[in-house]
Amino acid sequence: MSLLNTFSFELPTEIVFGVGACGNLTERLSQLKVGRILIVSDKGIDESGLLDGIRNQLTEKGLDHKTFDSVEANPKDYNVQQGAEIAADYKAECLVAVGGGSPIDCAKAMAVVAAHGGTVRDYEGRGKLTKEPIPLIAIPTTAGSGSEVTFSAVITDSREKFKFSIKDTQNAPRVALADPEMTMTMPPGLTAATGLDALTHAIEAFSCKVSNPISDAAALYAVELITTHLKTAVFDGHNLEARAGMLMGSILAAIAFSHSDVASVHCIAEALGGKYDTPHGACNAVVLPAVMAYNMSYCLENYARLATALGLAYDSVESGAQKAVQAVEKLAADVDLPDFNSFGVTENNFEELAQNSVNNGSNIDNPRPMAKEDYLNVLKTLGSRR
Ligand SMILES: [Fe+2]
């Protein structure tokens, strides 16, 4: 990467980070001068009691509020349409998304559709918004997607079983209230999967074709934080320092990829998630080492720098790069993530998965060009490890 290249860096989201950050909700709502609040979440979060403190804050300040908690994992187009109708009927002045990437992405898309009309697929791609979406405040309960600070929403087309993205700076939340205590209820499996999603964001942002010095700085520190804290967060979920380290790591990784890009790991993970509804982070964890191995010859120096961030010593750039790939594979194994075999992928779907991976908008930014045949080879390699 050359420091002579021109780039711009815009971060429209205010990040309030730390224990107790959620307590700033009503103050931020009053700064935005909004009164009718639609909380967007999922059934699991609602049943866990995590929304009680949010609702209490709103009630205490006399703010009118309502909850839409029907968002599914890998949020579907029909979740967005239903939520957007509810937001429009309720005349919501602000959405407060509480959850992992699914509720936050769904709320972003709801805010767009409620403001513009039409269907969510109308806004697929970059820069399609012509009006300001309903303002959004995001409160993450996982440390992975980083959706609370990104410009994009990833939605599943339920008929075509294909994930698509809406990308626009206006789609960024106005405020992210990032409170590590809100992530404490995450079970080990979800902590591991979302943590590997964040690690993948950092690695792909750092090694893809469109990185810049600021995204690189964020990505490398994200790798360091995630490597330091992931296992403790998974196996000792009440360790607040580890939870805070993972939450900051995921935010930095998201700042990195939203100002750079993700690449072929996400192309495959999104194809898998669209087809089989498999957890996004687990898909990334399985695919990451295989795509890093494919990219290796184009990324030796970058992967060696990743090895340093992963805390590894090495004798040469080549050995550092090899060690980085091995360490990533070991980390995924250490936190007990499922393997490719468990996703229910059948070989007769490889063609469709490879085609959807090539069609993904981030394919072009993978450091090594990757055609449909190359995706097929990676899928076959993953499939042969049954
Ligand atoms: Fe991701």
C-alpha cells in the first residue's frame, strides 16, 4: 500500500464505549430531538431480559416506545418489509436496534424502506438512497459484526436464497452505545462465531486491494485485541475485560472493513448463509484458513505483519505468513467452532455457491483474482475434509 494514494475517511457514527454506555440512550435521543422510538430486536434478546433496562430508561423519561422483535438470524427481506411497515404506521422518529448484526442490519434496512417506500431489494448496492433514513441508535449485544459502526446492511433474499447489501454512508447508525456488559449473556458458541467474524473482517480489510493506512491501523489493533481476548471471552464469559477487548476489537475491525472491504472469505460465507441459513461467523471461521492459503503468494508481507499482530515470532516473511494461517486455523479449532461438514452442504450445490461467490460485490477486492473455478476448488478442498 502506498502512502501516495488518495483516499477519504468518514465515520459518521458517534461511538460511546464502555461499561454503562447504554445509560446514555435518553440523552442521545434528546440530542436527536426524537420522541417515538421503535426498538428493533429478536425474540432471544427480548426473552433474555436485555431490553428491560432500555425500555425502563424510555418509560422513565416519558418517551413513547414500541418493540419489533421478529428479526430472524441472517435477516430476511420479509423481516425488513414487516418492520418498515410497523415503523411507518407507528410514525417512528428513531429506531433503537438492540442485538447482534441481524437486528442492527435489519433496522438499517427498515429505516431505508420506511423513508423511501418500495421493497428492500430496490436499494441493493452502493449509494442508492435519495432520502435520509429514520435515525438509528445501535446497541450491540455481540462482538462480531460491528454493524453498529458500518454503512452497510446485509439482507437475505428469501426466494433466491441470496444475500445482498445496501451500502451508503447515510445508512450508518447516528450513535453506537457499545457497552461490554450487554455482551455478557452471549453463550460460548455465539461468542466464538461472532469473534471469528470480527477476526475475518480485520484480516480481509488488511489484506484486500482497497485498504488504506487508517483501515490498516484499525485492522492490526483489532487482530491484536481479538487474539488476546477471544479464548477468555469464550470460556470465561463473565470476564468483563475480555468482553470489552472483544467489543473494541470488533468495532475496530468493522471500521477497518467498512473503509476498505471484505473479500473472498465473506463471498463464500454469504453464499453459504444465504443458501443454508448457517451462522455467519462459523462460515467465516471455516473458510478463512482455506482462502488465506489460496491468497498466500499475493499476501506474504501482509500475512507476516498479521503474524506479528497475532503475537508470533518468525524468521522470514514466508514463514511468518505460513504461521499466521496456521494460527488462525488453530484459533478457530481452540474455540470449538463447527466444521464445514456440519453445514449440510452437498456437492451438487457447489456450482451455485461458487457462482454466488463470484457475483458478490467484494469478490473484486480479493488480493488474488478469484474466478468461479477457484471458488469451486476451495469448496472442494473444504468438502474433502469430511
Ligand atoms: Fe462478517
